[in-house]
Amino acid sequence: MNRVFVYGTLKRGQRNDHFMHGAEYLGLHRTEEIYSLYDFEDYPAVCLRGAHSISGEVYRIDDRQFLALDDLEWYPHFYQRIEIPTAWGDAWMYIVKFRLCRGKRQVPGDWP
């Protein structure tokens, strides 16, 4: 089992939340203030450079769901994965390289 931190379209009530069906919802989490969140029009992306915390949800997922998320997030060609600390242990978070954020609008650490 893997833990994953989601902050955009995978959150409950968002358009890709069906990918999380069957996952164990662990709770809400806010990251350290070391990231930036950018608007890629239909979805958000996090970059490592920044001074903001990111708000999201933590889930426990099986290997099948993890592979499905990798597919959805174009891992490793677009998104990369890093582990972040949460109250439930380390969780994977999808981020993009800073160069991909250039020219995009930075938004607060909460995606709708």
C-alpha cells in the first residue's frame, strides 16, 4: 500500500475524484511552506520553489491505483513524484519541474 497526497482534480468533488474510489481516505493535510501552486488552466501543478503551503487530502492506495495515477499524471514525463511528511507517514506528491511553471499564473495553495 502507498500513501498519496492529492491537491487538485483528484480531491473529493473534483473531476478526477473517481480515480480515488476504493482508496482509504486518511484526512486533510497542509504541506510545509516551500512550494508554489500554478494554474495550468484545467488542473494545478506544484513546483518545489516557493514559500507557500499546499492544501490537499491524503489517501492510502493499492498498487493498481498508484499505476493509474501515474498514467493520469503523465509520470515520469510531465509530473515527478516526491515524498512528503504527513500525519499518516510519508506520502507521494506529484510535482512538475520549475521550468514548466514559467509563464503560468501562480495561485494560492488551495485549488478549488
